[in-house]
Amino acid sequence: MVFGTHLLTKAFESLHGGGITWNKFLCSRYRWRRSTCRSCVQACPEKALAFNGTLAIDTERCNGCGVCLAQCPNGALHSARVGDHALLTRMTLFLSENPQVTLRLACRERPPDQNTFTLSCLSRVTTPLLAGPFCAAVRQVEIARPHCEGCHGRLDSYSLEKTVSLAQGICEMAGLGNRAIALGVEWPGGHETPKERAISRRGAVRILRTEILNTLSSIFVRPGDGKNLPHWSRQANVSRDLLLALVQALGCRRPVTVDREGLPLAEVEISPACVGCTVCSTLCPAGAIELLEQENSIFLSFLPHLCTACGICIEACLPKAISFKPQFDLGKLASRQTVSLGRLPRVKCTGCQADFYSAGDELCLACRAQNGARPRLLWESHRSKG
């Protein structure tokens, strides 16, 4: 008796809409209400997500495709059944049943054959899903040319290309060459539907066991609702942790620098306009910016391997002192080292005489907003009365 892994996977993904949950402490929109981020809402092909102060997930509409998970760099959306960990587990089972040096990825519009691993949509592709197979003796990953005709999903070609470029950079850094990942491959047979891959009864039982465990995990092991935690609490980005673990496993054999535009990576720069107000470090969902007050100074540091380039620090910075460098050294993902951004001494404002932190400005942020005129006059008036 034989089964089709494609049918088994599809059957389980139809249960409970994928078991997707939202971790508000990792959401840029929750941490700062003025954030313009709507990545997950815009990406959902079923219109199952809506944000109005909190993220609402319509479980009746959600089909568990997991596209929203791929679009959130902060890992605010989680699923034990259709998340990256679950998909990598299925890939491992797939490769154990069909050992091969080239792994083919395709959307569900193209049913799988013995060499093809299917995803709900190619918009579901993430960097860990592309880098993970190389830890299992795969030497090349091919991504099929998408066949979106007749599909109501919306493939984000730009995001897919940027995801592939990042994964390719990681492979190049690991010494796997600059052609480890191929995008837009048309396999023999064109649009013809290949024969459904048949697997043994034992293989079917292994897949069923994995899917049952993932389903139970999605029901009983969910992220905390955070009802008793402060608004600015911070939790681990599971998606980024997985990426860092894969980078560590693949290794860093040569330096690779990439253009960070459109990637969930960034290295920040701080200008002398910074006043050490701690807004950036408080709002950052990833905890990538740290400020330490010591001996009348503030020391600023940055953890580039944690930054997801959500941009909330740039949007919220009133003096506009934060910016992203145009390029990113992928070796920082492997080294996980903290980068010093400098020191801000405590000084006295020449306008209102209040203490504040600055690397060069003589006026505090409030005085700068009023060009220092009114506070300075008030100070001089108070001094003359004294």
C-alpha cells in the first residue's frame, strides 16, 4: 500500500488553519502605534488578518499557508505546524526518503514528484528554508518558475528575489559557491502534472507521526499571552534564532558583504544629534540596541545579528540620529559580536540648564525644538531675579 506525501501534508494543513499565533511583544505595530508596518496583513491571500490595536486572526478564513510568517522579520507570528521548524522537519523526512544532491522547491500548483518538495506558495520561502537543506548534504536548491495562473495567491516576486539573494550570500560565505540556489527553473515537462510521489507505509507513518506532534504542539504549546507582562517586554525571535543556528552550522569560510536594501538585516549608525533618550532601545522588538548608563555617560552598543531592519528605531527617533548603513557584512551573523556605537557624556543645556546626554550639541531636545529661544529667556529671567 502506498500513500502520497503531498496529500498527507495538505490534509494536515487544512486542520485548525495552521495554528498561527501572534506574539505582540515582537510586533513593531504593537510596540509603537505609529509604525506603518502591515506586512502580514498585506501578504495574507485569504484576508484572514486585520490590525486594529491588536492583530485579529480569522481562523475560518486562514488556510495555514504560512505566507504571513515569511513576511514578518521579527517572528511575531508563530506556528508549530507550518512554521520554519516544522517545514525543515518535513524536508529532512523528504530527503531521508529520497536522498539527492539537488532539492527542488515548488508551489502546490505543481504536485510533487520524487525530487520536488512543495510549499503552499513560493511566497512562503524563507532564508532558513533555503539554507537548511545544505546541512543535509544537499548541494543545490532549485526553485521552480512560479505558475500563478488560476491561483488567488499573490506572489511577492521582489521579496522572493531578496530572500534568495540572502540565502545565496550565506551559502557563498559557507564556501558552497555562488550558484548554490537557482531561481525560476523550468523543469522538463513544463506545465505537465508529474506523477504523485509514492512512499512506503513506514514513510507514511513517519510523516503522520511528525504532523500529529506538530498539531498537538500548536494546540497545547503556544507563546504566552503576556497579560501580566509590561508593555515593553521583549521575547526571543524564534525565526532569527533558527537562521543564526543554520549560519553557525554552515560556517563562515569567506567574507561576504551584501546590499541590505529589502533584507531583514541592518547595521545602524548614530549621529552626534543623539541625546540618549532610550526610545530606540525601548521600542526595538529584537533588543538589538542597548544603552548603558555609567559614570555620567551613556554607552551605546548594537547587536547586528539580532537586527531585523524593521525601521522602528529610525521612525521613532525625534532628532533623526539613527540611520542604516547601505551594506551588511554577513560574517556578523556568525560572529554575533556586539558593536560599540560610542559614548555620550552628560552635559548641561545652555538653554534651560537641564542635564542631558550629547556628543556635541549644547541644547537639549526640547530647546532645539524651540530653537533655544524661550527656554534661554526663562533661564536668564530666573537668574536675574536670583
